[in-house]
Amino acid sequence: MFTRALSIMLLTCALFSGQLMAGHKGHAFFWVKNVEQQLRHEADSDELRVAAEESADGLREHHHWQKSRKPDTHFR
């Protein structure tokens, strides 16, 4: 009896939690004051993306190098 009541209460809370959270503002937007600030922001984003891609490429090469040195212990 107790578990059934608890299940119903949890189900009810789960159903209405979406409505309650929909009223809150979930995203913080980056408001641009001028064009110069927008260009600086985009340049910073591009630099971060390029650095992340280079880091991923280096890690991928290192992984393939380590994998090539190991003997095959499994069938493909």
C-alpha cells in the first residue's frame, strides 16, 4: 500500500515537474553590444575550436601509434 502511494506521488511529481521548469528561463544568452565585440567573440571561438581540433588530432595520432605497437590479440 505504501509503495503504491509513493509510486503514484512520484509519478505525479514527475508529470508536473516539466510544467514547473518550463516557467524558468533556462538559457543565458550572450547579448552583443556592437559589431567589434561580435567579431572578437567569433575569433575567440574559432581559436578555441582550432586548438581543440589540433589537440584531438594529436591524441588520435598518439593512440594509433600506440595501437600499432601492440601485437594483435583479437580477431577482426
